[in-house]
Amino acid sequence: MVDHVTVEGQRVGVRILLTVSGCPMKETLTREVTAAVLRLDSSLDVTVDLGVMTDDQRKGLQDVLRGGRTEREIPFAKAGSLTKVYAIASGKGGVGKSSVTVNLALAMAAHGLKVGVLDADVYGHSVPDMLGIGDARPTQVEDMIMPVPVKGMKVMSVGMLKPRKDQVVAWRGPMLDRALVQMLSDVYWGDLDTLLVDLPPGTGDVAISLGQHLPNAEVVVVTTPQPAAASVAERAGTMASMMHQRVVGVIENMSYLELPATGERMEIFGSGGAEQVAATLSTRFGYDVPVLGQVPLDQRLRIGGDDGIPIVEAAPETTAARVLTDIATRLGGRSRGLAGMQLGLAPAGRL
């Protein structure tokens, strides 16, 4: 937090108090505070001094972050929450669910939305690496955890909480549930327009726990065109409905390969997977589940994930990036609003 600011002519001094002396955000804070002051006047001489909070200051900051609450609660589950929560699900692994998640999040953030990304794929967490923050660690304020900021988003992953990056997570039901609740309630997400939750593949403990703790979350199902993948994806959508979550659409990843020479589409993994899933779920649920988009195979999509620069940022002109951006715009356009919400207002007295 900011302790004090001094101004003497063209010299500006800012003193920042860190939560702990070994805070991993030292360099980031120094850089961003300096940049923020220079945006006011580029000719200023800026000095950033870093100190450490006292125990009482850390406790006070935690009280502020919790909004004065002492008990644990999930802010997105509250009746008055305006944050749209999208759970990105798939029936099986290897369909590109995490790649889709990070690109959707980045595209939403680029359009001005306040976006959070929760990597709930406990066993196969890959979101941090795909965003170039594989070695990042969140800052802790007493019992509160600050998500890692990157590319205008807030990101949290169980991979950030492991002592070692190569450590295996071997958890079962109750521990998985506690980990999910901790990342939803003990992380200071702040005021978000959208939270994207990257779920593990299948219909296991984490997906069930999310349905129990966030029944208001809406589900996006990711599949490939292959019939075998599509039939499994239908189960993921059906399970979401069983948890009283609404499925808002289906994304077909690896839909086709566009030949560079001719522009012809080569359907490597077959065709019709997303349409099959959408039709089945629409019939089963009694409401329309649309196909949100078909993302083509593109080597740059894979390279972007490996390099920590998703394709919507690295190559926005590509067909894959445009499709993902269109889907993000469509989902982001369904963002929060006050229509139909009881605000609990009452007149203070007669005029």
C-alpha cells in the first residue's frame, strides 16, 4: 500500500509498504508506480522507496480486503454479484480448453473488461505458462491472497501455490473442494466484470464442487469436431445442467486446417462435433445452446501458448484469433447489468 508521497519541485518520492520483505512484486510495483507518475508529467524525477508493513497494518489491510467480514465467503455466489462467471468445460483432455480460456480472457481484457482467470485444472494447470507467468507467486496478506496481475487481468492457479513447480498434486475429493473454495473466497479478486474458470476435463470433483458453490456460473463446452470427443463433451454439458448451471454455448476447437496455398479447408478431425453437441444439449435442456464459433488449427496458436503470448495478442490478424475474439465479444457482451435486480433501496423519508 502507499505510505506517503512527497513532492519537491520536479522530484516526486513515493513510499510503498510491502506485505513482506521478500515480496515477489517488488520490481513490478516499482516499475508500475514510476510509470503511473510519469504519465502525469514525463519530466518528473521519480523515486520509489519500498518498506514493509507492520503486523497491525497487514491485519488492517486484510480487514479492508474482506470488506469488514470475518467469515469466509465467495463473493461471486452472493445474490447481488454483478460478475459474470464462465466455467470453461470439456468432456476429455487435449481439446485445447486452456488455450481457449486464456485467449478469451485476453480478448475480453483488450476490450476494456475487468477479467479474472481461475485455473481450476488442479492436475493439469497450464494457464500460468500460457500467459508467461509460470514462475510467478501470489502475494499473501495475512489469510488473503492477491492474484497475479498480467496483461490487464488477474490470474490465480493452484500451480502458483506449490512449493516447487514440478511438484505433483495428488489430491482427492475433500482436498479438491477446499482448494477450489480457497481460490474463490480467499483470493482478493476485486471488482470483476468477468471471471473465467478453466475446469479440469470430465465430470469429476472440481466440476461438481463448482456447481455446488457457484450454481450461477454459466458453462461453455469446448470440443473438437471428432464424434468421439463430441459425445464425451455432451456429458460435461449434461452434468453442468444437473448442477443447475446454464450451458451458454459450444466452441469447436481444431475445427479445420486452412491450406496456405489455396485457402481450402481440410477437416483433419472430421466435422460436425460442435453442431452435434449443441443440438443434443438444446434438445435435452429445452433451450437453445448455440455454437459460439469454430477455431481452426493454427501452429501459431500452439506457439503462442508455449511462449506465453496467446494468439489474440501475438497474431490478431489470423483466422483463429479473429474467431476467438468474436466469441469473447459475444460472451463479454452478456456482461453484468442491473436489469431485474432488487437493489434494496427505500425512501429515507417524506419530502
